[in-house]
Amino acid sequence: MAYILGVDIGTSGTKTVLFSEDGTPVASATYEYPLYTPQNGYAEQEPLDWWNASVNGIKDVISQSNVSADDIKGVGLSGQMHGLVMLDAENQPIRKSIIWCDQRTEKECEEITEKVGAKRLIEITANPALTGFTASKILWVRNHEPENYAKCKHILLPKDYVRYILTGEFATEVSDASGMQLLDVPKRQWSDEVLEKLDIDKNLLAKVYESPEVTGKILPEIAAKTGLSTETVVVGGAGDNAAAAVGTGVVEDGKAFTTIGTSGVVFAHSNNISIDPKGRVHTFCCAVPGAWHVMGVTQAAGYSLAWFQENIGTEYARKAKEQGCGAFDLINADVQKTPIGARLMIIIVISIIMSLNWLKKFATVSARSPNFARITPMINANTMICSISPLARELIGLSGIIFNNVSVNEVAFMDSTDAALVLIVLMSSPTPGLIRFPTDNATVTASAVVAR
């Protein structure tokens, strides 16, 4: 029987699964690795962590299954999109990868929009300039780390770095390349116009394939490390959601899916390209040759649950250790007892880079107590949990919050970043309402989370 191997290079870990040719899982292994946040809004990972997780996972599933290397006919790669991997002349990583959820590149997005033009950028790349996409990360390194940019000889995406080590080939495929903001999405090829306007050398980029195309074979030294055969081919693969679409059968018009992982996604297949001229949803090439997909994404999805467990639900970790189970198992058990909509519970994350004068406009001292701040453009709340930076607490002497002159029933404070005022509010409201904040000189993000 023939077998195929899937390697998914995710944000929290790499999962490797061996399938029989009829799609039956035979063996699997997962290896986790850290996420580095050296500053507020930064998110980086070490490319070698992805490789070590991949090679160990491949060795494990081959050992578990006792399948002959000659029977493993192909390897498919999927994984997190948008991450910037820069290699030097020796094909070694120059720095940690700036990954998809990094938010440092706002000024570079403005630079891209100015140089290419907002309308033209969407016509070519099918998306507005976004901090998560790769192009702005490239410009950030050029602007802030010119010595690293000068060393760069190759630019790859996370899964394509693993492909390079497996095969020695610098290759990518259209679904993942769509998220770099350098691809002409309608034409499914690198955009010479965008590259010229951004002054990025096309020779730095990998060759673009369609997802099912063969991009190379396993190198002899990698075959010796992993137990694979040098005759095993590695195909283009796909970005995480494009690969999930194939796995769930969303490969024709009229089909869609939604997923909640670290981020949350709603994804729809399209045989014909459809670009929103206002850039409100993403349009990418999909894993089906000659087709595309449209999707909406929120970064505050499953990772919000991890934040809750680490910062608020610490009691779950203690109970889980006592009971010999996972903290999330206990959280999910409590979620099952909660009605759909969670009584209109919402999580609001407010990240504000501010001056003290602007802060005074946002949070004024209440007449009731000099230690209470009143935030007026808010809905009434029954309960609230607040995470606030020591810097903000020092500036305004904050020890409580009043919503519309109604004190909340419960307030808990935890230290957050010192880089800016960061206020994270977990609130349960008796009625829905409009949440508004002053936005001058500030970046404000609000996300609604439904429990089930």
C-alpha cells in the first residue's frame, strides 16, 4: 500500500501525520515550540524550531507505523502563513522569523500604500496593506535592521523553509504566496510592478508552484535523518486554511467552512476570482489550481482562551493538576454549562499608545474617589476583569472603573506590558450596546467572543 505524509508547521507546534492512500490516519506526532514577544506587539519564532519539530515528527510516525520508506510516496506541507524567513549566503536564518500575528509594521503598511497606491494594491494583490502580511515585514527589516537586510539572499515562508531543508529547493506555492502581498493574485505569479515600486529584488523570492505540483525530492542526508526515501517527492502544499479547505471538501463553488484555532476564519471557495475593492475580506489563490478563496479573519480567537487561562483562569491549572487532566478540559466543561452567547460576554482589548494629556481625555478622575477612573463611552456592565499596565496604573492611580456612573460588581487587576497603556476588559452586559472609544492618537481593537 502507498502512504503520504503531511507536515503542518503551526504557530504553537508542528503536527506530522502519516496517511494511507485512502486517507486513513496511520500515525501522528506533535512537537511544540515557543513564541517570542520581545516587545509589545512583536511576535517571532525560531525557524530551526520548526525544522527540529518536523524532523522529529517524521521520525516518530515512521517508527510508530513500521511503514517502509519506499511506500511513502509523497510529502505535503502546510502551516502558518505570512511569516518572514530571511536566509544569508550560507542559507542560514539571519534572524528569528517575524510571524503572522506580529503588529510592528504599521508605518511600513503606510509606505506600501503610498508607493503602490491603495486602489492599485488591491487590484494586484487582492488585499490592502496589512501588518500581518510579509511585504511590510520585509520593509521593516530594511528600515530598522539594514545590516540584516543587506545579508539577505533568500526570502521564504515558514513551511517553505522546511521544504528547503528537505529538498534543497527554494520553492513556494500560490496559496501561501498570496499572503506575502507580492503576488499578482489574479495572474498567480510574482508582481513585477509591486516589487519594482517597493524596490524588492525578485531574485530573493522562491519559485511559485501550484499546490499539487512536485517541487523536489528528499535529499540523501535528510533521508538518513528521517527514514524517508530519496524517491519521496515533496509537493507544493498550501497555507493552513487553503489546506484545511481541501481536507474538508471545500473545493467547489457553494461550499465554505469556519475554523477557530489561534485565529478565527470564515472561508469560501470560488472558481472565479472575486476581489472586494474596499479590501474588507481577503482574496487568495487556493490549493485548487485555477481557483481562489475569499476569507475573513480575526486574530482574537483560540488564543484568547489561552490568554484567559494564563491570566484569569489560573485556578483551572491548579485543579487540572490535581485531577490529572488539561486546564482547557475544565474550561470547556464550564463552557458547556453556559448558554449560547454567554449572556453577551465580550472581550475588549484596547491597546493605546498615548501621551499623558490624551490619557486625561480618555480616563478622568471620578468625584467619588481619586483612585477610580471613569470611562464614559461604555455600556453598563455586570462584571469586569481588567488587565492594565503598571505604567498606566502609575499615571492615573487606577484601582477601579466606573461604567456610565455604575460601578461594576467585580474588578480584578493584573500587570500587563509597560510599553503602552493596555486595558483588557472581560465584561458581561445585560443588554447589547454600542462600544465606542476616542481614537485620536490611539490604536483600538475590539473583539467579540461567543462561548459556543
